[in-house]
Amino acid sequence: MATTIRTIHQKCDVTLSKNTRLPNNSFLVEYKVNGESNYDIVSSQKMVRIFDHYYDLYGKDLIKIVSTEGRINPRLWDEEEYKKQ
């Protein structure tokens, strides 16, 4: 089974990564486009897949990948329920 990357928020505010209702395998990715920082929140079972994906897209403009404050087991995380918040 291939490991996929799920985009939870794209080009979002960095404060969204503080939400403890995110899955515990979610990461905040910072990258630059035209010199301006952008942030995505993504999840994946393997962080290396996230790095590879974003490095392929942005190369040296990939700034950092850090864990979010997510505490929910990914198997129990319900995206629809999360979006109702």
C-alpha cells in the first residue's frame, strides 16, 4: 500500500497548527513562493514522503517541516468532524 499525503490546510495561517484536534501524524510545512512564506498542514504515515513531495515541488525554497500540536490518533481522526469546528 502506497503512503499518501493528505492536505488538511493549504496556504493557511501558521496558528492552525496549534489545534490539538489535528491528527498526531500531521505536519506544518513552510515553503517560499516568490520570496513569500506559505504554510500547509499535511499528514502522512511517513514524514519522508512529505519531505520528498515538497522538495520536488519547491527545492531550496522548502524551509521547514515541523510537527503540529495534533493529538488525535490518525485512525480515529474524522476530517468531516474536524471541519465542523
